Amino acid sequence: MNRVRVGVAAVIQRDGKILLIRRKNVHGAGTWSTPGGHLEFQETPEACAVRETREEVGIEIERVRFLAITNDVFTDRARHYITIWMQADYCSGEAGVAAEHEIAEVGWFDWDALPEPLFLPFENFLHQKSYPPEGFRMVTRTS
């Protein structure tokens, strides 16, 4: 049975750079995106962003707030996700690979020098294929 899943992505900036992970052994392996993952039963998007960031890259974030939603259809894999994009402020810790089974590498990147290839939901967010489309502009305006 096909069903739509819900993911949460955390856009974290520090010194004008965005924190990205290269995925491995999970959906979208080999692509770059922000920390994030599946929304759990009875979990808020804010709590999911905090949990996934801690689990994947070992840092603490704060002031988590809504940016946008993307509708992400992976036709080649027959998967469909709704991704909730949250912005958060870096709080503490040193970003690194904390979830070795699903993260290959971690880095801080300039907005004009993002690594390739990008995960489809992140591409949709960057290209303002979101609700509202202003989500990406809001995050880059504050860097």
C-alpha cells in the first residue's frame, strides 16, 4: 500500500554557512541535505528537528521555527513525502558524524557553493517549490 510519509528537515546556519549531511544506507543515499528524518507519532516538528539533529550530527539547536513545506514525490522509487522545513539556531557542540549507519559526512557550506548531488526535498526547498515559496528566501535573508 502506498502512503505519504512526513519528514522534518532542520536548516541550521552558523557564520553564514548551512550545515549539510551526505546520506548513506538510507533513502537518498549519496545526496546532500540538512539534518532531519521521520516525524514520530505524537512528536512535534520542533522536537523532531532537535532530536534528529542531535542523533545525526551531535549538536544542540534552539529557537526552532517553521519555514515551509515541500511535496516530494520520488517517482523512480514510488515514494511520496511531505517535508516540514524548520529553521533553528546553532546552540552548542561540534558538528560531526554521530549516526555512522546513515551519515557519510558532515560539513558547513556557503549558500553559493553547495555540494552535489542534492536530495530531492532540499532541491525543492532551494527552488522554492514549497508552501509558502518564501521559505527559502526567509532563511537566506537572515544569514
